[in-house]
Amino acid sequence: MSENAKITTFTGRLAPLPINDIDTDQIIPARYLKTTDKEGLGKAAFFDWRYDAKGEPKPEFVLNQAQYQGASVMVAGTNFGCGSSREHAPWALIGAGLQAVVSTYFADIFRSNALKNGLLPIIVDQETQHQLMSLAQEDPTTQVTIDLASQTLTLPDGRAVTFPIDPFSKHCLLNGVDQLGFLLALEETQAYEASHPQRVETTQFA
């Protein structure tokens, strides 16, 4: 069965990236699209922003800063993931250790690809986005708790905000399967039922 990591409830630190209109070519440059293997793509996430011409880390980029190492939730500007369609974008973000990205708006194709590959795109209102960005910038130890079952993101002050997700994607993420895995499981269930006769006799009533 095709699988992703299950997403249920987790608590993670924030990495702030206060830039609007981050396109997929910035998330994963086109020169990395030749591979069909997810392994190692985390190093290429935001490559042109993370590294200089010599391949040395740029100290000003958030994912290169020691205080944000291990952050699993990125808080970004609006219109995250715009541009061309590429599944490599969520692959790279997951490979970089992210479980979720928070924004006020995601490009539709990126959002669909993220959900299919086990990355949770969380849409919040502008006030919440600004609050999370400020908290993450002021205190890199800031944590939030995300509960997919209840579709809530809980801030350090205890305020919980809800976020939207379609029922099918939610089911797949909670159970750690992608769309292919879901269909394969459904086919296996149907094949099992077809090969096993009904065990309970039905009674006909006049």
C-alpha cells in the first residue's frame, strides 16, 4: 500500500518566512525536477535562498539559523506555492523537516499536491498569521499544537483557530495513506468481500 506519515496531533516550533507570493521555483528550483526520488530533496528546499554561489549557507535565511533548527511548522506570507505545478515542492519541504505550512492563502495546485504527499497546508486569517509571525520572530522557541481531527491550531496563549480541509484529504492524512493507497485498500476490501460468501443468512418476510 502507498503510504505517507500519519498526521494526527503534533506540537512543533515555528519558522517564520515573511514573504508573499513564494512560488514553487523558489521552494524547489527547476533543475531538481529530473529526479523521481524524494530522498535527499530536503537539502534542495529554497536552495537559491539558502545557499550562495559557492554552495555555502546564507546565515540570514531562516532555515540556516541555529535557533530555528528542528522547526516543523513554517509561517509564510500569503499566496504560498504559486507558479508551476510540481510535487517536488512538498517533497522538498517535508524533506526539510516541515509537517505543516501556515498561510492566509495557498495556490490551489500546491495545496492539492501538499495534501496528497503528507504536508498540511493550514489556512488562517490575517490576524492569526501576523500573530504567529511576530511570535516566531520574537521567540524562536514558540510552539503551536495542531490537531487534524478537530482541525484546530492552538497558539501559545491557548487560543484555538480552526482551519479548512476536505474530508477525503483529512481521512488520508489521519490514516497515513495517499490517494493511491486509499484506492488500493478499497480494491482489496472489495476483492475480499467478493471471495468470501455472506455468513449471515437473511430472512425473507412476507
